[in-house]
Amino acid sequence: MKIRVHVSLKPGVLDPQGRAVHHALEGLGFAGVDDVRVGRLIELDVADDTSDEALAEMCEKLLANTVIENYRIEKVG
């Protein structure tokens, strides 16, 4: 089973990479971009019988820093 884990910073957490992208977009002449937040996508191929609880545990123990990040698990196909 294919899994995608979307990880993003929680609201209110400073995102220096997002600020740098925002600044670069302005420098390239792209107006109207109010804010940029940068996250990451992790793709996993797991056994079909992997439980939702096991996937959440993977995220909470390794894939996301739950102090400053949110995650969303998406089952593909």
C-alpha cells in the first residue's frame, strides 16, 4: 500500500524557508503572494495490513516533530 505523509509547520511557528521563498518570489516580480509555508512530503510503501495506528506511530516517533509540526496521512489508490 502506498502512503503519503504531508508534514507542515504548525500555525505560529516561524518558517525561515518559507520567508526566503516569499522574498525570492517578490524579487522575481511575482506580486500578490501574501505568505509562503514550506513543508515536506514523505512517500512510503507499506504492507497492506499496516494499521492506521502503526502509521500514526511512525509519524509521531520519527517522521514529524509533533511539537512544531502537523502531519496528515494519505492512502494512495
